[in-house]
Amino acid sequence: MASPPEIRIRSVGTELPGPPVDNDALVRRLRMPSQAKDWIEAFIGTRTRHFGFDLETGEVNDSLTDMGEAAGRRALKAAGAEPGQIDLLVMGTSTPDTLLPTTASQIADRLGIDSVPVYQLQSGCTGAMQAMAVASQLLRGGGYRNALVLGADTTAKYFDLDAPVKSLNSGAQVATVMFGDAAGATVLSADPDATGPVLRSVFSRLVGLNRAPGHTMNWYAATKPDPDEDIAGEDYKAIEQLVPQMSVEILDELLAEQSWKAEELDYVLPPQLSGVMTGKIARLLAQTVPGAQEVSCVLDTGNTANALPFLQLELLLPMLRPGQRAVAVSVESSKWIKAGFALELEG
Amino acid sequence: MASPPEIRIRSVGTELPGPPVDNDALVRRLRMPSQAKDWIEAFIGTRTRHFGFDLETGEVNDSLTDMGEAAGRRALKAAGAEPGQIDLLVMGTSTPDTLLPTTASQIADRLGIDSVPVYQLQSGCTGAMQAMAVASQLLRGGGYRNALVLGADTTAKYFDLDAPVKSLNSGAQVATVMFGDAAGATVLSADPDATGPVLRSVFSRLVGLNRAPGHTMNWYAATKPDPDEDIAGEDYKAIEQLVPQMSVEILDELLAEQSWKAEELDYVLPPQLSGVMTGKIARLLAQTVPGAQEVSCVLDTGNTANALPFLQLELLLPMLRPGQRAVAVSVESSKWIKAGFALELEG
């Protein structure tokens, strides 16, 4: 038996719906107090985000399926791949359009991908890594050549534009200004003729034992929401305390696993929780890898959860020169998952 | 490199919450017309089902996490496996307790499973096969030895006990009497010392191209449900037309793939949509494998979606003699997925 093939990132495609929404527009529409804008800039730091819904009417113009289809189509086109050449689809999201059918199935249908396994992972901020880990391990096992990997999230169902923001708990208020909508996709390939950076490693690992969830998203169907129960919650203190430290551990682990010296790392893709938090974490990571350039988009996109690493990859790939190396770091705070990947453009 | 290891089913564990609820009790509680009981018996055929909530008060006594924990604990105990020996957890469900954290993470926490990849697939009736396919391929790829695979569903959020049943569309009325709550689990192992039947094959494959969804489950968060939009829908005609034919194709495919003659199959695990439909499909499959014994539980449990194949496996394993073979068949009607597995107890 031959040794397992290298997995390459053949292409990346992304979708950011609608125009950027700045803090002025958000504060005005949500009838937040006038000091909210200063508060967002000081404590969140995100400047703009995109929404798949019309901020005035709430009407959804770009569903998760729409965004995922657009990103997937761009990734296929950039790879020069036909839908019939995709023999595995894996998607990560926390906010599917419907519970059934899965959004992954709907996107496959729109793209003309059929007669292959289609998996949708229920996942938070580490969903892109989870989907890439599953896809790359299935590719490595043989039987599949090209996988379309997607990550996307939408805030539409969590934005009640008619509800006064001050009725929300503080965690939900933070979430309102921290998140944005987006989709991303990549074609991963085990084809020996494929070009693109080699995915040297990708992992995700639950580290939540006996730790309370740092982030909660509830849902309802026919039954009425319990008025005493929050629809979403955010333990920002726990996130502030744990995410930076876990980020350093993930970077250290990937460098050690690849036997890469700190000075051999060219780019670092840090977690993208908020502008302020990403800034803090990037400065912390820079203590380990001072020569690595930070690749971030959170100031412009907000936290787009499952879509984020794809947005960062789209910024990275045109910069990546032969011989260069990058590490991406992600932490899921809902029940605490460490995740990351390491890639290298051979040369 | 050695050839990939055999994957064995070391154990199965299941959980059916509360007492069985018969059609009399269901019809009475939902204030259905008196002829509804005859209609359920004639067209659905299910006799009892279990619910994780109290049918009188609606109070949830057994959440998806509770049921999954119980099933997982039984599977671990039956395998004689410690939580620390599990190095991968994969769960399928269409109805997680919360969107984040995932129910898979919560169950891992309760069982003491940590520092391993935990994946939750958003899936319908083929979710058990999807989870088994992902887990067994990751096990086969090396790096993991034992995987806990879970499948579970709960109807709690779709039962509005205060709403008059006649306000529901006909699809939702069918769903009300067709589904039940349950969880199942299995320990899959790539350990050469493991005992139990060998999982010869397991697959799931989207076949939904250009086909409308046959089953829809919507969800809400902060936004109000659109009164014109159904929370759940069922195209029972499409299901009646497509599922039997697809079931025959899945059986044929697995027999051909394994080079098993029809008379060499000892057990068949058919889809478990409803008592009536399973009866029809079992008779159709018997035309191909007249000597194979049907293993079904739907009359007693209703359709428990992601949990079902585990309930069938629990009935099968004590009957399975050395040299015997079984095939399980499942179809997901939401966006049409074919799935199945083949197993054999060596002897």
C-alpha cells in the first residue's frame, strides 16, 4: 500500500452578503443609546460587518444556502473543478437555514453535486477546522479525490429588530454587535496533480470537560420560547480568560508537531472573536512567533464563526510564496474546542 | 504500511425514555377526533412510542443529552470500555438540545470523554449510518482505536400540546403520530483484539439532485415564526413513492459490493418510517432476500430517526451466530440520502 497522499488546498471562495454595515448604522437601527458606538469601538473594536438580511426590514436576501452556494461556486471555479469532480462535501455551521433538509444538501443541489457523501457538522468557531479535518482524513483514507469544504453562518434568526436591545442580557447585547454573516469554501484535494499549499495538519479536539459553556445558542420550533430562558448567552469573562491561553497552546502544539521553529513561521491566522480580542491574542502569539505576519479580517467582517478561516485563507493565499508556512488557530468557546491547521507552500 | 484494520461493533446501548405511549393516550391528549385512532392504526400502524417529555404537562424529563448519555453509558459498559479509551466521538441528530454547545459535546462531558475530536452531524433518518461511516473511515485511517458513535432524536420542541391538532397541516399531523424519542450508541473499534461483528461496509450518499425535499423541519430563535410558514412538513406521497424503491437499490448495492448471494443474507434491517410503511418495504425486500429475517422495532418505538439503527442493532446482536450476515437499509427523505451497512459475525 502506498503512503497516504498529501492534501492540498486547491482554491478558496468566500461570500460576504450586502454592503458593510458600520457601527453608526447598527446603533441607529437597534435604537441603542448614543454612547453605544463608543462602547463598541472600545470593547469590541469591530468596524463593519455584513448581514444576509435587510437591516431596515429584516427581510432575508441571502440565506445560508445562498451564501454557501456563492462561496462554493467561487471555490469550484477557482480550482477549475466541475461539480462532478467533487466526491465529498463537508460543511460546518451553527445556523442552518432549516434543521432538515440540511443546508449542505441544499447547497450540493444548487451546485449540481450529487451521488456523494454530504456531511453537515453542527459547529461553532472551530467548524471550518472540524470540516477540514473530517474531509482531509476521508481524502487521506482513499476512495475520494476532491472534497468541497464549506463553513458559513448567519445571524438572521437571532436578530429581532423589533425588540428593544436593552431587553437583552449583556451577553446577547455583545453578540448583537460582534457577529456578522458570511460563507467560505475550499476545494481540498488528494489528487497527486493538484497544486496549492499542502495542508500539513488539521485538528480539532474537545477540551470542555467540567467547564461550563462559554457561549449558548438556543432554538425553538412549535413550542413557545420560555420567557425566563435566554435565546443566546455569552460568558465573555470566561472567553477573555481562556481563549488567549488556549490560542498560545494551539500554536505551540502545531509548531512542535511539524518541527517548525518559531522563526520559520511566516503567517499566523489568529481567532477572530472581535477586533479587540483578536488584537490581544495576536500580540500574545507574536511573543512566540515575532516574525510571523498576522492575517485577520475581523475589523471589517466581525465574527463570522464557521466562515472565518476561509476569509483568512483568501487573504493569505495570494501572499504565500514558495517555502512559506502558515498556522491557523481557533477556539470554540461554547463547550471549549481547540482547533488549528498548519499549511506550507512547497518550493 | 499494513492494510487498514477491520472495524468491529464492540457493543450497542440504547435508551427509550418514559413509559410507552399508546394511540389511545396520544389521541386523547392531543384532542384528536375519535376516528383518529383507527386512522393511525390503518395508515401509520405504529402501536406505541416513547417521549422524553411528560405528555400531560409537556415538561421535558429526558433531554437529548440525557438520552444520549444513558445510551452512551450503556454502550461503554457493554464494551467494557473506559471513557479514556474512547478517542473519537461522532453523533448524528436532527434535534439537538441547543445549537451551541452541541449535544455531542455535552454528552462527552457527562461521560468523561475529553481531549478527543467530537463531531455532531446534522442528519435525519440516515444519521446513524452517516455517523458510523465517518467514524469507521477515521478509525480505518489510523490514529484512533475506539469511537463512540451516537444517534438520537427528540420530538419535544415540535409538540405544541396546547395547539389544536386540526390547525396543523396534514404532513405535521402525520409527523405527530409517527415519531418517537430515543437514543442509541455503539462502540466501534479498530483494535485487532476487539470482538463483535465486523462492519464490512457502511455508506451514505446524497441522491437529492433536482428532487424537492420530502420532509422539512424549521426552527426559530429570537425572531417570531412566520405565521404563513409551516414549522414542519411531510410529503408523504413522495416518501411512499421513493423510499421503497431506494431501499431495494440499497440492498442490491450492498449485496453486490460484498459479493454476497441473496440466500447468504440472514437478517435485514429495513427503514423504520412507520409500521405500515416498514411492513410494505420489508415485503418488497423479501422478494430479493426471502430467507433473511426482518429486524424491526417501529411498531413499539415509532420512527426515532437517528436512533433507529441502534435499536435494530440491539435486537440483532444477541441473535447473530458465527458466520451470519446482516444488511441495514435507510433512506433520508428530507433531501434524499441513501444509506446502509453490511455486517458479519466471523465464524
